[in-house]
Amino acid sequence: MAKNINSVSFTVLLVVLLMASTEILKSDAACFKFLGECGLVPFTGSNADCKACCEVKFGNLTVCAGRVESEGTPPVDHCHCYGTS
């Protein structure tokens, strides 16, 4: 039993190191700074539409994600723009 746990632990550690070395973790983890909102409220488009709106408003080099998120009660969709800096 202990031998199996050691094998699993080693495999998980290897996968995490591989992901860290290839910057897979960095790409999504770095995209957290809220830049602002874009478009009309309620926003009726998709996440892709939201990202396109954000790129026009804030510049495509600054924006790494645009997400349609619900706020308030009752929930109303807003387009939120996120960037790395």
C-alpha cells in the first residue's frame, strides 16, 4: 500500500513540475487583474464577444480574458475585462 502511495505522489509531483516548467500554470494564473466593464448592461453576448469588446476598449495587448459574469439580485449579466498588468 505504501509503495502505491509513493508512486502516486511521485507521479503527481512530476506532472506539477512539468506544468510549471512549461508555463501552463502561468498563463491562466496571471490573468486576474480587473480592468473594468465593457458593453451594454445586461450583456447579451458570449465570452468571446466580451473579450472582443474588452480588446477594443483596453487594447488587445493588455486584455487576456473577457468573461460574462452575473451580478446583483436578480442576476444581471455584465462583461468583465481582465488583464495581466
